[in-house]
Amino acid sequence: MWIFSLQIKEYNNLSELLGVFFIILVPILGWQFRLLTISGLIAASLIGLLILMGYGVEGLIIIGSFFASSSIWSKYKANKKEKAQDKNAKSDRRDWTQVLANGGVAAFSALLGLITGNEVFYYSFVVGLAAANADTWASEIGVLSRREPFHLLKLRRVERGTSGAVSILGLFASLAGSSFVVIVALFVSESAIIHHFIPLILLGFCGSIIDTLIGAGIQVHYKCTVCGTETEKPIHCSLGTKRIAGIRYVNNEVVNFISGVIPATVAYFIFS
């Protein structure tokens, strides 16, 4: 019994060391490969620390799969996405606000799980990342659709990269992105996640739809005073832009955060 306890302790210590190594090395590599800014590196390390404390190396693997896959898709056919990226506020190099918008819900869920010991927060953790991944895959893959996307509120086709618009390719990418995170969680977790496999995927997918609806309805939109481009960016052509729609402080990061909070909260109440 003593030897068994000693082996478990050594295993836990090794896992903790691997986890610390992970949250230090991965953000540095992200910065080195120009996927993160310095502020993004710091934010990613802090989020990684909270997740390590809450859900151990398994939690880091799940958020690592989100970060790796979203980074790969952001680089995929980047030259064909330049025009669309000119319209939205997302960039392929994330700063602290973008890191927090996408990983903050998962980190907070891990913290609540650590403090309360309530296992239900694990489902909120998974759903928060599934929603973030669904939205990222939809944005990065959907913009490559051959047909222009359809705006959910304007009920007409609009330019690629316009907030609030969807395409068939983007919807499938969103569902795949949510599924990817839940499948990774299924393989690395010892919880009963398999019994809630489909609901978790659907909640993550719904997070992407919520993001689209908020983006169409209340997200702030600007117009460049130089070239006339409608964009999410407050600065375009090196000058300040003019707000033409939406609530001033509801930018892309706020929308991303809200679209993760809502399905994560729903997951908590459903699985409680």
C-alpha cells in the first residue's frame, strides 16, 4: 500500500511538472511563431495556470487542442482571407483581449471547479472551449466558401467577413470545431462525458450561432473615412473610423466572451 501511494505521488508530481512546462513552453512557441503578442503570451500562461490547477494536464490538453487547431486554420490559405480580415477585428496574432475572450470562460470554470469541488463546472469548461473553437473554425473556414455568406438579420448575401453572416461551409465548420474539442475531452477525461457527448457538441455549436446573432445585432461597426470600407476596426487606413452601427463597447472580444458564457452557463444548469 505504501509503495502504491508513493507511485501515485510520483505520478502526480510528474504530471504537475509536465503541466508547468506546458504552460511556459507553448505560449513562448506561440509568440515565437507570431501567433501571440507579448500580452497574449502572458494571458495564455495565466489561463493555462488556472486550468492546470483546476483540471490538471488533461485540461491543458483540451485547451491546447483548441489553440493549436485554431492557429492552424488561421494560417490556412491566409492570402485568400486578406480581404475578409480587412473587415473584421480578428487577426492571426492574438493579444491579451483575444486570448481572454476565447479562453477566459474555460479558465473561470476551472477556477470555480477548483474552489467548489463541483464536477459540473467541468462541463462548462468543455462547452466554453467548444463554443470558442466552433466560432474560430467557422470564421477561418467559412470565409473560404465559394458563395457569399447570408446575413441573418439583413436577409441577403453580403461580403465575406461580415459579422452576422453565415455560409453552409461555415456552419459545418462550426459543428466540426465544437465536435473536435468534445472528442478530445472524451479521450483525455475520466469523467462521464460520454453520456453527454451530443448535448455538449450542440451547446458549443449554439455558442457560435449566438456569436453570429450578437455580431449581427449589437456589435459595433465602423466605416473608414478614407476608403469607405465597413469594418469592425476602430482604426483603418491609419486613421480613426466612424461608428455606423452597434453599441460602442460591444466589440469582437466582448461578443466572443458572451457567446462562451451563455452556453457554458446553460451547461451548468442542465447537467446540475
